[in-house]
Amino acid sequence: MDRLRSSLKGKPFEILAVNLAEPLSRIEKFVDTMPLGFPLLRDRDGAAGKAWKAKLLPSSFLIGRDGKIHYVAYGEIDWTSDAVRARVAELLQ
């Protein structure tokens, strides 16, 4: 994700990670072992996960300029793949 974000620097693109209802100590331990170059938000009660219908973790959502979800991926995803980059480029137009 960070490589994709870096490659799109200067474009209207941002990544936000959302942690679903885990204790702060566990989140801090994760961030210590895998520093993120983007914000990590905390969904303390699972409301965001329910609202976005996150069926599996990890879940990834690309939100368009209109505020609507335009792409959903469940499970691990290669953010540097041509297919994903093409979808992101399409949303940036």
C-alpha cells in the first residue's frame, strides 16, 4: 500500500488504515513492527466495519471523489499489480 501511495504522490489519493475493534496495546505492537506511512484509524466498536460490510479482514475499499465505494477487495491484495493500479488510475480521472 505504501508503495502505491508513494507512486501517486501529488495526486488526489490517500490511504487510511482502519483497525477493527482491537485493543490499543495490540495496535501499538503492530505499528512498532510494521511502521505505516499513512494514518491508522481505530474503529473501537466495529461501527465502520459494519457500515462498510467488511466481511473478511483485511478488507480494502477504494472510495471515489463522490464518497462512494467503487472497488472492494477481501483478503490480501498486491497493491502494485497492474490490475489494481489500473483501477486506481481510473478512479483518479
